[in-house]
Amino acid sequence: MQRCLKFVKHLGHFNVEPTVITVAVDQATYPVLDESLLAEVPPAVRVIRTKTSEPFESYKKLTGRAVPYGGFANEGKPGLMQKALRFVRGNLFIPDPRRGWNRHALAAVEKLLAAGEQFDAVLTSSPPHSTQLIGLALKHRHGLRWLADMRDPWTDIYYYKDLHHTPLASWLDARYERQVLTQADAVLVTSPETKRLFSAKLPELPAAKFHVLPNGYDESDFRQPSQPPTDCLRITHTGTITELYHISRLLEAVAACAVAHPDVPLRLRFVGQVSAQLRGQIEQAGLLPLTEFIPFVPHDKSVEYLLGASALLMAIPDVPRNFGILPGKVFEYLAASKPILCVGPAGSDADNLLRECGAGQALPYEDLALMRETLEALVAQWRVNPNLDLPVASHARYSRRALAGKLAALV
């Protein structure tokens, strides 16, 4: 959501006038809502809201649960009911249950075109990957230049196996993916590894069709000063995190450092969704008294928590094909100019980015020695000066405005 919002916010600076088509507020069903971000939509931008036809209200009534996060991060270990519903989702709603919105969105576009309006391009951003079928339809019907923005892999996404596709459903989903990759005029991806993944699927396609346009940070979000604590060394994580992120060894390292250096108060802070299993790991490591859990907060408040940290924690899910996972929040972490503890694979896109910007490096999931060494270095620095903020690193190229300029050049 933030990727699209920030494009809309900054495209006007590059003489691109966007029209946004999205779902009506009273029809939308999402795990969380951040109404504060509406203020960032420029007043001159036209936003058209439509009806939708999705099964999520029925899901909520049937299960008594909230709408699933991406990757089912808020569901924990699935029971029989969840497994059955995932099977239904994977085989009756292809590519995904949000497809019910497509006919409403297409009708809105057709109305604009029938009124004589002209557009230089259409951009469809996913997931949900069903949104790409809107671009496919518009390409067929009207020959509009089409940019397919693929924020995540499609049939290679790490939780794909959890949808229990039948061979027929898998074939159909892969067919949609091929059609989108083949017929879009340009395919935008958020990391080099994802570009390699899509390019390898269809090597006959020209490499120039794929463009790495990463997520970024908005400079206006970071105008307030950094305020690291002076009474503790606080390591903060923002966003959703589950046991899939495999931070158990890091928790061991933190616990060991806390025992070895009682004069340096180590603290953990998690802002956002934390799975029950991961909370159990924190408790097992003996870190519960040192840990603060804060539920979902609006984006501006989340930035405050970043600026109020000594160091920041991020993790890459320990799943197949995770070398291209480059979470959007890593760019905001960089903008906060804090040391970053990144649990994930060495040599991944995230590792390369952190090294490039001088903010840290990936700490492989089982490398307890490297984690301990990294924490010991932070402790030693904190003793000298509790302000661990880094010099401004080379991350200016990842500002949302600069990235909007790159998008404008593709239109």
C-alpha cells in the first residue's frame, strides 16, 4: 500500500498526473487500516472508489478470525478449519480471493475511456496478483501501455505450498503468471533476485523488459530528530514477525549478552504483530522481562519508534527462495540511520543493500558466534556513547521521490 501511495504522492513532481482506482472504504476488508496515511494523497489526485465482491466478510463470520495477513502471519499453526479454507482459497479463487474486485475496477476504467479520457499508461500493483489481470484485460481491449508492478513473486512466493493447489489450479495460476510477464510492456520488481527469478521463467523475454524499482523511504517522514535512549540499549523491530523469521539464535545471543554485561541494560521492543510462537521463544530465552510489545500503530508513530531506538532488528523469513526478499521497511530503517541487525542469508539482496549503505550485514540464522560478536560490538560502542546513530549513509537513491522519478521515466 505504501509503495502505491508514495508513487501517487510524488509523481506530480515529474509531470505525471495519476488517477487512482481502488476499493470503497465501506467495502474494504483488510487486517489493519491506517487512516492517517490518507493525508498524504495530494488534493489534486483523483481517487475513484468502487464496489467489490470478495469472500472475506464470510471468512470472518465463519471463523471468527481477522482477515489473514500476507503469508498467514497472523494465523499461527493452522487447524483443520484453516487448512480446509486454505484449500478453498487455493483452488476456487485463482489467483486469489481479491479477484472479485476486477470487474468493478474494469468498469470504472471503461467509463473513463468511454468519456473520451486518454491515458499514457496503466500501472497494476500486486499482490494480490489478481490485480494484474486488470492490466491484462486493458491491454487486450485497448492496447494501453501496461506496467505490471510485481512487489512479490507469484507462484514462487514462500507460502504458496500452504494453499494446497491441485495440479489443475497450479497450471492455471502459472498460466496467468506467464501471460502477465509476457504481455506487460514492462515488469517492475523490488529486488534483483526477483528480477532473476522472473527472467529465468521466460528466458526468451528481453532482459530490458524487467526493471528493478525497489521500495524506499519518504524523506518527509524523517524530519523529526533521532532520539535514541540513554538509559538502555534498545533494539526495536517494527511490523509483523513470526517464528518463520527464525530469530531464535539471535534471542539466545541477546540473552547471553544481557548476562555478560549487566551494566548495559539491553531491551527489546516489538511494534506490531508478533506471533504466539515467537512470544514463546522470547519467554524461553528468558527475555520476557526485557521485552516490550506494542500493538499496531499508525505509520507516523512507527517512525517515532524507529527514531527512538538504539539499533533496529529485521529478519528475512527462513523459507525457500528468500534471497530476493527485500522488505519495504528496510529502507525506512536505513533512513533512521541506526545500526541494523538483519537475521537472514548472507549474499542475499538484503545483505548486499545493508553492506552498500554501511548499516550492517546479514547474520545467518544459525551463526550464533557472529550474532554474539555483533552484539558485543554494539555494547562496547554504547558504553562509550549511547548514541549509536550512523553517519548519513549512501541511501539517498532510495528516497520515494527519486524512485517516483524512475517510474515516471518508464511511463
